[in-house]
Amino acid sequence: MCGIVGYVGRQPAAPVLVEGLTRLEYRGYDSAGLSVAGPNGQTVVRRVGRVRELEAALPRRLPGTVGIGHTRWATHGPATEANAHPHTSEDGRVAVVHNGIIDNAAALRERLEREGVTFTSDTDTEVLAHLIARSPAGDLEERVLEALDHVVGTYAVAVLDTAAPDRLVVARNGSPLILGVGDKEMFVASDVAALVRHTSSVIHLEDGELAEVTARGYRTFTRETHDTGRVPTTIEVADEDVDLGDHGHYMAKEIAEQPETVARMLRGRLDARFGTARLDGLNLTPRELRAFRRVKILGCGSAYYVGELGALLIEELARIPAHAEAASEFRYRNPIIEPDTLYVAVSQSGETADTAFAVREIKRKGGQVVGLVNVVGSTIARECDGGIYLHAGPEIAVASTKALTHMGVGFALLALLLGRVRDLSVADGQRIIAGLERLPADIAAVLEQEDAVAEVARELAGAESLFFIGRVRGFPVAREGAQKFKEVSYRHAEAYQTSELKHGPLALIEAARPTVAVIPDDELTDRNLAAAEQVMARGGPVVAVTHPGVRLGAVDARRIDVPRNETELDPIVLMVPMQLLALHAARHLGLDIDKPRNLAKSVTVE
């Protein structure tokens, strides 16, 4: 969601901030701003719209080597220049950028107004600037600590004070914040994407932790501890990993990367001799794995839908009950945490707030939780007891593609491992391994049909509403297909279990409402074909996403063929044409594919 960038060093701060904010555009935002401390005080520039509009509004000469920048995704108050960050104190001395939500902002605002403070925005963030400026504490670090003592909520905060123009003070509680260590310069960001051009040496702040940042270095601390002594780690993200290259959109780039990235994810994780998976990062012995009697998967949005596929894989291969649930609802129903249940948290960014809160609820009640996460060092990755890193590489487009495919592969590896410590035979384990090894080639074969899929997508783009249907293994594919299509094309798309059509949704079938039907070559093919015939009998156009061996017969449908893998793994491949349909529908409609309206890449607030 919102993005933070900060810089202290020898370079002019403004270009560094603008470049960093540009790299954070994928997170979703509606306004942008920056503040630079120079020889004549502090200069604050804010604009509604894109970072390029902020850049165009900057003074031609903007001296100063210390600054903070922000991209805002509106929560408190609409997208206006007054609500854009940074927010300043009344005397203009203190500037603040903030990600997160201050739950008690209204009460703090009322108190400050009674004390004579005049507010200029609708935001919760502005109260922080006033609290810091009015704090009776000594130096900037103490004033930030004193102000945060009054705050209830989540935050990643960067503070600039012209009374201490050589430093920034930053703080984290529930929203990610990272320090980047350079040569006589320091960087601050909410995402490593803003740092990779400048440094690979980073510190991920923990909740409750603050840092004082100067050109000479940094000091991390908490209220209770003068110095937490955090040591930098090295990130393995290169500058070129977050560049578009020859692709017109990041979504297209990330779809195209999947054969290579899936092969990389599988490398070293398959044990063909014993027909099992090597997942040492789970930190669980075979005896501990065998002791679990149930698996509960938690994710949000697309991660939740892939979690449903994961539950099916685990039940099929390991023969233990498995269930996926929306993490956003989990902690609010006072869940029963069972000691013999393995909880799996799924998140591309590792910073999804609802999923992180679910992890904390599980751990608070003594449960065992592992993560399927793409970003090394992220909040969920650090807080879980173990996990499977997805190794998809940076994913910039808001609509997740390659990370979702990697989640499906991750669940297949977990299901294989759980199955082999139980009753899955070596032969079946080796069969699944052979299927996993074929996945990169199968995905590449789907991508070779991109022009044909694009033609189908252009037809679907003309519909105001669509159905996506699938049965059992095909239903998570249909849910993810509908999610992708609505995210980037803005067309209404709804997923149904194929068997549920006759229980109500058939009333909506008409010529103007196409149906995308997932029809794999499996034990349910005939039933899926019968349902497609029912749709066409009522005048509804059908697009069949199917396997080459399936004869559609009476179903006069547009056809997208997908290579057949092992039955349990087929849904992973079937999801790829869904990504292409969404991409090309949005492209045909001339939409902002990488940054869909109203959405954010990493949802770090509730």
C-alpha cells in the first residue's frame, strides 16, 4: 500500500527520493510528496496523482541531503493535496510520513484542537507531527518516543526535524520498515525495491523498534533498550530484477518469467530416490510432521484461493483433513487452536496485515505455524516457526501471477512431504516429482499460445459480467481466474462451483454473460461437459480451459488447451491461461495493468 522512502547522505536528497518512490509505485497509491531539509529550512512538495507529477512540481534547484518521501493510499480522507504526505507541524519544523492506521487519531485530534492546534488535513498522520513538535522531551529521538506513547495502532514512521537537520528518526509497529546501509549514506524504505539500486545491505526493523539514522550510520533501539545492536543482512535482489526489460508491463514480464522461476524454486527440493521433498526450512522432523492430524491454511485474496488448492493437494496426497480460510476473518471468530494442527500462512509480500495478525493469534495460543512467503526477511517469514520460501523473485504488478504459481508449487511440495511420512508410496511420490519437474515446460507451452489466448481475452473484455466455473480441483482455478479478471479488467467476474450452477446461478445465464469453464481431463470431465452444455442451451457463450484429450462434443465453445500433467498438479498449469486472459483483456481495454484502481500490492492495514 503506502510507500516510504528516506535518505541521509552526501547526495542531493530529492532525486534519490523520487527514484525510490517510483520503484514503490506498484504498491498502489493516489498521491505523493516529499520533504527535503536544506540550508534555508524545509521544503515540502505534495501532489495528487503519480510520482511523475510530483517530480514535475519540484523546484529546479532543491538543495539538501536529508529528506523523506511518501506515496499515499487514501484511508483517512480523500485523495487531495492537503491529505498527501509528508504532514508538518504548525511551525513547519517537523515533517512526518506514515504507513498504517492510528486507531485513536480522533481522540488525539480532539485533544490537540482543545490545546489550540489547527489541523490542515483529514488524516490520522497529522496528529503525529503535532505530538512530536509539542513534546517537552529533549532530543528528536526522545520526542518521537514520547509522541508514540500516546498512539494506538499500526505504523511505519519517518520523521524529519529542521532542528536536527542531519538525521531521521524512524519507528515501526505492525507495518514494514527497512534501513539500507550505504557508504557514508543511509536509506529508509518500506520495501527493498526502493533500495536495491543503492545497497544490498539492509536491516529489517522489528515491531516496537526505532532507529536514528545519519550519514555516519544508524542506531536501533526500543524504549526499554538503549541499543538493540541490529546487524545488517544481505539481500539477493538485483537492480535488474525490478526493471521492465523488454516487456510493456510488469504483469506480462512476471507471467513470462514463470518457467524459469518455477525451475529455480524446485532446484534442490526434490528427492527422486525416496520420492519426497526436501523442506528443511520447515524446521519440523518427520516424527513431528507425522503427528499433525489436520492442516489449516490462511491467506487473503488470491493467496486464499491457492490455499484452497493446497488443502486439496494435502488431502489427496497425505490423506489428512485440510482446510483453507480467509485470514482476514480468522482471528475475529476467536478460533480454536489445536496442538495437533499445522497452520500455514500464505503471503506473497510477507507483510499482509490480516495474515500477520492471524499468525500472531495462532502463536499467542500455542499453535505451530509455518509460512509460504516470497520475501525473505518479511514480517510473516520472521514470525513463523519455519516455512517455504517461494523464490519467485520480485513481483511488481499488483495482480499476483508468478508468486501465485509458486504458492501452488509450494503446496505441492508440502503435500508430497506430508504424504511420504504417512502412506504415500515411493512410486506415487516419484510420479508427483516427475510431474513437478515437467511444470516449467508445461507452463512454457501455455505461454506459446499467448496470441490465441489474447484473441479470446479480447472477446471476453466486451462483456460487463462473466462466470468462471470449476469443480473440485478446478474450483480454486475458477476463483483465481475470476479474481484476476476483475482485478485488472474491472469487469464483474464471479466464480461458482460447476455443480452449483443448477442451484440458482443458471437464472443469470444469457448471451451477454460468457462463462469460462475449467474442464480438465479427469474423473469429472463428463459432468463438467454436461454443465457447459446447460450453459450453452440457455444461450450463454462458453470458453473451455481444458486438456488436449478432452472432446467437447456438443459444447460449441472457444477452446484453450493446456498440457496435461499429473492430475493432482493440473490446477497449477490451468491457472496460467487465467493470468493471460486477465492481462490481455485489460490491455485491450487500455487500462493500467500493473496498478489497478483502488488496489494495493501489499495490504498492510486492516
